[in-house]
Amino acid sequence: QQQMQQGCGGGPRRRPRGVLQTGMEIRIRPDVANIHRASRASNIDMDYDERRARYAGKIGTIAKVDPRDQSIKVRVMVSPGRADEVWFGAGAVWDPSGLEQDVEVQICPEVEKIHESSRETGIDTEHDRRRARCAGKIGTVVDVDRADHSVKVRVPVLPGRADEVWFGIGAVEPAPLQQAA
């Protein structure tokens, strides 16, 4: 039985990429509209939309998974020793462990959330204007600092010009998949 749990290679089994499971640490997407869209897609009503919006860009832990409607209950720490749990559509969260160099990300469209996420990771205000002009744009990850939860992103800002700037991970999310034409 122990061998079955460890898998064929003898090492511990790894969670398949993209599979949301109870106990997993996730990031709630920073774009509130995306959170609400994912909740409606999972047939979650609007009763707790304000609570869901409050946690945009925050780290949470999956407390329960309901595969029938693709919803997850997420536990978010709101203060030391105090947590809140609320249901989200599975599309409202993402796994930051897959964030690596050359991955395309969407920068949050809300400048205030970009700055809030940057302060949470210890990034100062020096380049806030540069971060603000990246709001809502697609960029490419250049570097990831897992120790402080920050990410350096190259973002096209003008035709033929890109800027590289650090963001708190809470200000980014995986870019929407491009549809084949």
C-alpha cells in the first residue's frame, strides 16, 4: 500500500498540475470581475460577493472542493488567529507554484490593488508610476522571488518599448489562454 501511495518511482506522489485539492495554498485572482464571473459559472449566487471581492489577490487555503459545480471553499487569514471561509468558483483562484520565468501573466487592472500587493511584499513606492501604467496589461515573467512573493514582469508599455518592474504576486494572474484562430 505504501508503494502505491509513493507511485512507481518510489518518491512521493505529486499533485497533477492544475488540479485543485483540499489543503492546497492558492492565490485568489486580483481582478474582482473575474472572481464574480467564476462564481456565476459555478452557480454561486451574489450573496457573498462583497466578501469574495475583499480577498482579491490574497493567499488562501482550499478547505473544501465540490467537483459537481467546480466550486471551492477557501480559507483566508484575516488577522492573526482569525480566518474567514467563503465559496468561490474554481476559476477565481490559481496555483502560484506554477509561476516561473517566461510565463505570461495579466496585471491587475486596479492600480490600488497593484500598489497594495506591492506593499504587502515589501516593495516600496519608488516605481509605483511604472507599475500603474502596466495595469490591465499582459506581461512576461522575468524573475520570481518566492521568499517575499514578488515577481518581475516585462510589460509592453509603448509600441516597441517594454518596461521591467517588480510586483507583488497578488497583482498578477495567469494570462487568459489565447484561442486558436
